[in-house]
Amino acid sequence: MNKNQAAKHHQELCRLLNYHSHRYYVLDQPEISDAEYDRLFRELLEIEKAVPELISLDSPSQRVGGEPLGRFEPVRHSEPMLSLDNVFSEQEIADFDKRVKRALKTEEEIDYFCELKLDGVAVELVFRDRVLAVGSTRGDGITGEKITENLRTIHQIPLTLPESAPGLLEVRGEVYMDIQDFRAMNEERENNGEPVFANPRNAAAGSLRQLDPKVTAARPLRIFCYGIGLANEPETATHQQRLENLQQWGLRVNLDNNRRVTGAEEVIDFYREILEKRDSLPYEIDGVVIKLNNLAQQQEMGATSRAPRWATAWKFPPRQTETVVEDVRLQVGRTGAITPVASLRPVKLSGVMVSNASLHNWDEIKRLGLKIRDTVIIERAGDVIPHVVKVLKEKRTGKEQDVSFPKFCPVCGNPVARLEGEVVPRCQGLDCPAQLRESLKHFASRTAMDIDGLGERYIDQLLKLNLVTSVADLFRLTKEDLFSFERMGEKLADNLLAAIAASKHRSLDRFIFALGIRHVGAHLAKVLANYFGSLQAMEKASRDKLVAIHEIGDQVADSVVRFFESPHNRKILKQLEEAGVVPEPAETVKGSTLAGKTFVFTGALTRFTRQEAEKMVEEQGGKAASSVSQKTDYVVAGEAAGSKYQKAVDLGVTILSEDEFFRLLENRGEHL
């Protein structure tokens, strides 16, 4: 390739990488996989290495991430939040180790610290006077987006630090979602007719960029902290000690899975170990980060404009493979939502033989341009079954068929309608057996009524034998009914009936969740249970009363009101009551006038942490908020209380000392 050809190819690679970087970092709508992006980026670096004069300030090699969205206030980082160079093989790790030794002029084995590379969103938390002052995204590495209020909703982020912490501390961390939480959220969104997220990373990014912090608060976000920017940091010799300091100051770090190692061989051993256990971790990772453990050596090695020289990321091979879509079949959920699933030519992926892939909805099929018989790339990324990431249109033979939008339910034959504002079509049949099947599965699930042993196999037999027409019929089953099942013995029948009977007295929040009210997941079910204390009180609640509850918006309030207005639902609730299904009232609010009260904490607390105080309030039916408003009932002021204290004074909100707050809790809100 001559210089002119190299320049043209470099220009095209820059265009492609900038485009896909914008899709990934700014829009949260990636069009290519991480592996494909990495391949393009390495190709760019190879050209720039061969022809250095092609390197320019606007080259992707000189950038860290994407530009911040204009709708958030820009925040300039005191120290750049650099990206990491990537390696992909043992040989490249050996080469990295040689470069480090050469730069440090030593032949001794290097002390490294290896960390799991979470597939999340990088953020910075700035604590001034030990109070969280600013939270931001990485943005382009120099300037990020101010998302302080959204980050405050993540309970793992402390709002104040103990006296042992520095007065100024800029913490870098990764916001992410656990895979189990991600799946549950996507299932709920799918049932509610909302678009689902492609993977946990996209879900976390989309959640942090919400203009309404209430939306962020409803998402199951978590954080691990991994570094420090500018800080009045106590004398610290190693990166490991720095992480231990962060942990002592109340910040969440991943010390359990990260490890100090010596030399390249131990780095390789750690990588192999983590790669083997990758699928058993509760969160998505896409590699291992290797850092010099000695902080003085880090300073000595320095950084380029884009990445530190003392660290690298060893990326995992992509969990992708190629196969053929043999058909597209339709699934009907408990709310009638019809979702397409690709039936694949069976193929091995991450050690598992897979034959299905998620397509989510028809908008996704249209975006992919997918047809039946297409050759596709599938990828596992935080879900039980893979999803299609790319159609290989160049492999089409002309025998491919379009995927038709359904007009009738594939199970009951009733008409299908796509409601305004929703991305999925729904079966309109009230007697659809597929909806009943999914409702029974949800009702009996571990996070709902937890009916041990009542799985899909038995539910299918109940429906086949016409033994149930609603969830209430479960509590009328007899041993004789169960004996009509295939392979059902007396002991199995006794165990199943005992499990059904035991579920009659589950907690109120579990029961509310089990009912399958649209838009009411496990978290909001607990909010409603803590506020009302009984199903009867919740049933009588007006829309206005519901929207006045912290975290309950218009959509949820409308859904709850519609649920209890339905004659069909009221009939089933009556049948459940007659069958002896009486959920345990919310113990946390019995006799407590804290129910429904909103608390804001400010300043440094000495008797308990902010998280502990908020939990105590919630256990007695109250709510913990991050900002003071006219709806705030109490502000609890610790030492060095700031602007929230003054705002409480201006609004006439009751201000409590720490001791007064503790007495209020002991008296369950009756008096101070």
C-alpha cells in the first residue's frame, strides 16, 4: 500500500470509527460489535505506525470516547479520564511486559495488579469536603456530562465520606447492571410494550442519560470504583493500597475478584482463570485490565494523549459465531405481547449449543434488515439466549423470505393490535391460553409467590387438562387432580400441594408483584406495599394519591387504577381471598406514621451511614430523597450540613438532628 492509498484508507477508517464511536458512546445504539470496532481500530493504529504523518488531532487514536450530549451541562475533568490500549494475545502481553521493563530499566519481574474489565459506563465522582459535589460521565476524556442527580440514585454511591477520607477526592468508577437484574428489567419492559435493551452496557448508559432522575432510580444500577484522579490523597505506595483506601472510605471496589500478580506469566494465569469463570460471574466483563501496581512506577512511565503507558486491557475473544436463521417463530407473553424469536441452525457458542436468538421486536427486524434463511452473526451479551447483531447480506442466495408482521395471535387466533406508543403488537384475546401460561409462570416464580416445584412442565399439564383458568384455581387443586399428571406420585403431589399452601401467606410486596400489574416490577411492588400496608388500601387509592408517592409516575398510577377497576381482576382477587390467600401485611408500616414521609439527609452522619439511615426510613414505610422540596417532610442534618440545610430553612421543612432522627425511629414516628 503506497502513501496515497494509505491516506485514503486512513481517512475512511477515521470516518467509520468516529461514526461508530458516536453510535456507541453518545446514542447508545451500536451498529457493530466490540470485536469489529477493535479490529478497525487496530487497523488504524497499524497504518499510523507505518505512516506517522497521518496522525492528526481528530484521529480516533487521539480520542478517548464520544462527545457529551448537549442536553447535559459539560464538566471538565481536572485530570483526563484516559482510555486503555488493548492487547489480544499472550504474545502481546509478553511484549507489553518487555516495554515496561525497558522503560523502567529493570530485569526484575514487575508487580502488576489485575482487574476485571467490566462492560459498563465510566464515570467520575467528585467529593468536596467529603460530600458528593459532582458526578459526570467520561465523555471525550477531557469533558464529560454532568449527571450528578442520576448518580445520586445509585445506593452504592455514598453521598458523604467519613472523616478519614481526603477533603478533595475525584473517584473513577464503572456503572453497570448485574445480568440477572438486566434480564428481569428487559422482561418487564417487553411485557409493558417498551423497547428492550440489547445488553447491560447499553442499559446502564441509557439509564444514566435520563433527564428525569426518577427513571434512573428505577433501574438496577451498580458501581465498582477502580481509581482516583485529583485528590488530597494520603501517602500511598501501590494501586492495591489505593483501592483498599477507597473501600475504607465507603466506596465499592472489586477486591474479591481482582489480584496482585508478579510477572507476565502470572498475568497470563489470571487471564485464563477469569476467562474460564467468565460465564459464572453475575455481571458482564469483556477482558482483564493489567496495571503497574507501584504508583511511582506509573508516574515514571507516564501516558500518551490517549492512554497510560503503565496499563493495558487484555480483551476476551468475542462471544460471537455465524449461523443461519431457519425460521422466525412468535412468543406470547402474559400481557399478550408478541415477540419474534429466531430459530437457528444449531451452533456452539461459549461452550453451549444454541438454537434460538432474541429479535426483540419488529423494529429490530427492520433495523437489521433480517429475512428468514439469512446468514447472521449472533452474540451472547448478558442474556440467556443470544441476539442477532448483524445480517451477512453478502451471503444471500435469493431464497430468503421476509418476516411478516402478525395479524392474528399464533396461539388463540384472536386479532393482534399494536397500540399507540408501544413497539410490540399484542394479542387482544382475553381467553388466550398463552397469556394464562405466562401469568401462571410469573405468579409461581421465585421472586413472586415462590411456589417450589411448579415449573413449566406442570403448568403445561394443568392447561392441557383444563384444571386452571386463572391463578386462583391453583389453590383449588386436589391430590386427585395432580394424579392425572404424567409421572406424578403421591410424594410429589403432597410436596406440590404443600408448596402451594405455603405461598398463601407471602409478603404483600411479593403478592403485588405476582399479580402482574403492568409497569409494576419487584421494586415498585415494594414501594407500594410499604406505603399502603395492605392490598385493600392500595385497591381504594385514587390516581392522585398514587402519583404523590415517591417513584410512582403517571404511567404506573394509571396502570394500577386500571388493574383494580377491571371486573375480571376483582373477581380473581375475590377468589384468591376465598381460597385463603392472605398476603402478610407490610410489617414495616404497622403503627408507624413514617409511612409516606419523605426524608433528606445532609452533612456527615456519625451514628450510621447515609445508606443505613435511608434503609431504616424505608423499613418503616418512609422514603429517602436526594433533594429538598416542598414535598420533603424532614431534613436530617449531620455535621457540615450545606445548601440542603439552608433550603430546608427557606421552605420551612422540619430539621432534625441525628439524635432526634434516632428517637423518631425508636418511637415509630409517633413523637420526638
